[in-house]
Amino acid sequence: MKIKKIRAIKNYKSFLDFSWSKFCKNASRQEVLGKFSIVFGENGAGKSAICNALKSVSQNQDFPNPPPTLVEIELNDDKTYKYENEKWTYQVNKNSFLFFDVDFISANVHTHGVRSSNLQQGAHTQKAGKLIIDLDEQANTLKEVVKAKEEELEALQTSYADILKKQFTDKENEFFKIYKDADDKTKQEKLAKEQEELKKLETDLTMLQKLNNKYAEINCLSDVDHVSFSNSLSSKETFTELFTRQIKEKAQDEADEAIKTHFAKHKQFIEYAKEQIPQNYADENCPLCMQPLANATKVIEYYRIAFDQTYENAKRQFLSGIETAKNELETIKTDLSSLPQKVTEVFDDLEKIKTNFEIQDIYKLEEKTKQTRKFSSTTTKEIGDLLTALESLKKIERERVDASKLYETVTVKIQGVEKSVKSVNDLITEKNKLINDFKGKYSDQSKITGKIQEKTKKQTESNELIDFLKSDKIKHIKNKTEALEKQKTLSDELKKAREDLKTYLANTIPASVISQMITILGKFNLSFTLEHITENTKTKDYSFSFKIKDQKGNEREMKDGLSEGERQLISLAFFFAINENLQNKENIVLVFDDPITSLDSPNLKILAELIHQKTQEFSQVIVFTHHPLFFKYLSKCENPNPSKFGVLKNADQFGGSFMFFDPGFDLVIEVQQCNQEISQNAQNGNLKPEEIALKYGQLLRLAIEKFIKNDLLMWDKEKKFDEITESLKQGKNKMAKLSNDDLEVITNMYKYCNYSNLLHADKETPSALSELMTHIDKFVKILNKAKI
């Protein structure tokens, strides 16, 4: 992936109407950002605005408010990434563009001495640790292993879902242990033997039942069930509150009086009808009169406000309370209605027991008559009245009801019923005592009962075994056992993969990155190094912390012990270190936004070379800088040579800031174009001798100075001494090609440029221009001679 063009930026920061096609082209064609591109611009010119656009399209950071009205970016995938109406047509993956800028420094390393493991406080160590983990190749590999194991385990659980959910009893598992390895013949023989044993058990049980017949009926005699009656009625306060609760619709004082009058008159109908009006009713007709609903906007909106969500919620809760109360009453009503039948059944059971067993006093007709009479007059009218009153509460316009009186009437009714139920249950308790006393006389049948229980248990077990041997449960249990073993194996592998990842993240990554940072910082001329601080066990995240130590081992503070440039170098070292283990570097773009603001010349040169080296690994490297010397060092890098651009802040009336192609500036070439420009301007009718003399006189002076200092003397104050001595050898070879006369000509030309009245208004223009052109011709001849 490569960035080709920032095709357009409109109304964003200092950019008002920038178009790549207007500004980023040389004399013959439109330029594109190369594999190694450098962009120079002063602070405030718009470099960061371009970076913000790249951050937004790569999902690294949204545009700060206010966003641009338009941004277009062209990549090498032939798509146009267009930002308009606060959204992109396309966006690239977050890690496709990696940024080194002030935001990266603040988030990860450069906290001016404040180092913390608390991610929520915005401190850098934990954010840095997370960033390392996200970008580390080995960490990603281990995470992929964990993911693969999770997916494998999930796939197994899905494919074996039907098998794993089968449940088996303890007895079935016991049978499985015995018969899991038995062949079909053995199982068939066991089945036949068990079936034969079952027949014998059934014969034995029949014989035992005959011996026990005369006691069986007595033993089967059971207590008469008590009459049940459930009183689940809520408190009086609950019912009273329902009858006094008011649900207010929302008023709309500013509505038309006609609408409010109509609403008050037809409130109940409107509440129902509003549900029949669609949410978006502008293109709908009224279901009643077929007139367009759009004509009734004020009325409909008034209704919707009147019955707003608060009203609906209150109404819903109110209706729910009504239904709860009604359900309680309906339950009690049902129980009351069933009581006469229940009491009758009790005395029917007692009469039957008397007929079968002749138990004394177990049944008396007068008792039946007395008890049944209590329930024969039981009515539910009082409950019905209260239910009717509750139902009427659902209407918006209610009648006034004495809820307290209705409730007390029902309560009195229920209390009377409860007293009657207690009376009959007390009688049943007495009758059950008579039954149990009777059974006690005939309970000495323990031996027969014991045998019957023993045989019955064996019969049950035999039936279970026969069912087991006839079924496929051996196969099902075996399949489930195998599935559980596979599941355990995968679970153990997943656990180990997670532990391996955790160990790597906790122990290996931070130390490895610090080591790489130390190596990178070693390339610079610095008086300090770094030392890793081990993981803080109190945090859940993975720490990334270090100490700064000078050459004597003394610890320094980030803020007070280092210069601004040194702190920035630590940030850069961290950025380079975490990118060492990236996957797919060939598809990743590195973007540096003013990577350095304060650094000495030797270290600036080292940094430029270090950044340029990344072009061998990454798809593209783009550097934005306001530092002239740093831009100069970057410009001198070769293979690949830089594509140079600039950013200028222009006045608003001229379109604001713009980015432009920088073709470079070669003094000698510019000087040699003097004759060509004179001829061209003359042909165009635009020859201005004074302008030509002024321009090329100064260019000639600068070219002579550069030739003497750089080409002959090989002087470069930024070079080390051994580099200077080596350059002197090259300069000596060039000087050997020049005669004393040549040097004298150079001296005279330089004096001419500095001391002549070339630029004065009283100088005769033709002779000034002619003299200048003569000096230029002589200078070009000497240059060519020195190159031979």
C-alpha cells in the first residue's frame, strides 16, 4: 500500500481550497508521493492538517472539530478515498499507516517524567505495552494459536453437541463399566438370562401378593385429604391505592382551544385511536374518514404529546396492578366455588371406608349434613362486585366507587369461609386418627412386606438392565466419553496456549523492546542509556517501563535529566523498536510529523539516515518537517532518492495553504540558464535587463562561494575531522586541474559580484548585462575544467 496523492483538502485549518493537480507538478507532469517523500513547511503551514487526514482515513483518529468539508486521498489501489459530510467512502486498516508525532509521544513514552501503570490516567507505560503487544509478530502468532484452539474447541463442542448434552443415570453408567467391552453374543446371553430371571421374580411377587391379600387392602387404606382453601388476597391498602391512583396525560397549553375541547370530550376514543396512526403518517390517510393525515398534524402531535411515554408507562403499571388484583380474586372465587364439591367428596370417602371396613364412628350422616350446609350457601357475589369495580378502573372516565367497603365485604366473606374450612378439617383430623388406629391392628406383616420390597427392587433393576442391553446406550455413553476426552485435551491445549501468550507478553516483549531501543539509541551521540523495569504484579496489564542512566550508572529523570531533543530520541527509539517485529511491512506506510524539534547537527544526520533505512523494509516513508537542516539531510539520502514537497501558508483570499512539488535548486544550473532566459523573455516581449542583472548577479556570487568552499576546499562544518581530511584529497585533485590564471579569474569574478556597481541605478544597463554574461561564461568554463 502506498499513498499517491492528497488530491484535495477544503475548509480545514489553514487549507481552504487545495487541489493536488494545481500545485503538485513539475514542468512536464504531475508528481506523486514516492517511496521516500519529504515535506517541508513552517509551523502553522498545514503539515499536521495533512497528517490528520491520513490518521482519519486509516481509522487512527477522527478529525478534531471542526472537520473539513472535503478531503480526497488517492492510494495505489486505484480507489479514491473521499471524506464528505463527515464520513469516508472507504477507509484502510488502522495499522496500515503508522504515525510518529506528538500524539504518539504523549500516549506512549514522552510524559515529561511521569511514568505510571494506570491506563485510565493516560500514563504512557500501559498504553505503550498494549501498542507493543498489538504490533509484535510473535505476540500475534501466539494470539493466533489461542484463537485457533478456541475455534477448534468451539467446533468440537458444536459437532458433538447432541452427544454431549445426553444425560445418563448413575445406574446406566454403572452398567456401562460392566458391559462396555462385551461382545454382542455375551450381551445377548446376559439379556436372555435376565429376562428369564424377571419372569421368576414376577411369579414370586404374585405368590407374595396372594399371601398378603387380606392385609393389602388395609395397608392401602390412606388418610382422607384435608380441604384446601387459599386466601391470597392483597392488603386493603393495595386495593385502595388502585382505586385512588390518577394517571395524568401531558398538557399542551399552547395548543388550539378547539383541539383541547375536542380532546377533553373524546379522550377515551382518542387514546385508542392514536395507536392506529402510523409513526410516519405524512403520506397516510385516516383509517376512519380516509382524509390525508398530513392535514391533521397539529391534532396528531397534540395527542402524542398528551399520551406521551410517561403516561403510557404509568397506565401500563396501573393496568398490571389491576390484573394482579383480579387474578387474586379470581383464584379465591374459583376456590370458593369448588368447596361444596370438596366437602361432599370428603364425606363420600368416609362413607366408603365405613362400608368396606366398618370402622366405628368413621361416618355420620348428621355430621355430613351439618358441614355441607355451611358451604351450600357459599356465593361469590361480593367478589364479583369487586372484580367489576376493578374492571371499570380501565376506563379513562371512572365512576366513584367505595373500594374500602367492597374490600371489607369480601374480607368478611372470606373469613367466614376460612372458619368453615377449619371446622371441617378438624373433623377430618379426628377421622384420620380413627383410620390409623384401625390400620395399627393389622400392621404386623413386616416379613411379607420385606420380601415384597426385596423382590420389587430386583424386578426394577432387572427391567433397567434389560432396557439398557436392548438400547444403544453403550454406544452413546462411549461416544460421549470420547467426546469429553477430546474436549479435555483441547481445553488443556487452549489453557497452555493462553499461558504461553501471557508469559510472553509479561516477560519477553517489554525487555525485548527496551533492548532494541538501547541498540537504536547507541547509534546516536548520547551520554545515557536505558534499563528495563520489570513487570508490576499489581496491575492487570503488561507494563513497559524503563530507567534512564548516565555513563556512570546514575539514574536520570525524564523531565529534568534530559534535553528536549534527547527525550524525543527516546520516543523515536521506541517507535523504531516496536516496528522491528511487524508483519507485512511491505504493506505499511510510516508517517513522521515533525519527528524532531531540538537536536544537534550530528544526531540530526544520524536520524535522517535511520529514517531513510526504513524505506528498505516498509512500503513507503513520508516525513513532514519544519527543520531546514533536517530537511537538507533527508534530501541528500539516496536509493531511493526523496520526492520533495513543500507546504506554504498563503493568504485566505488566495486559497489558503497549499502543498507543492519541490524540484530542488542547483546554483550552477540556474546560473547557466542566464542566456536562455534572456532569449526567451525577449521573444515573449518581457525582457527586463535590470531584473536579469539583479537575479543572475546574486546567483553567480553564491555559485562562486559554493564552488570555492565546497568543491575546492571541501569545507563542511558538520563533518567530522576524518571526513574533512578525506574530502581535502578530493579538493586537491580538483585544484590541480586549475591554473593560477583560473584562480585569478575566479577572484576577479567574486570581487565583481561583491564590489561592482552592478545593481546601482546609474549603471549602464547594456554594459552591465554584457559584463555579467561574460563572467558567467568564464565561470562555466572553469567548472567544466575542474570536473575533467
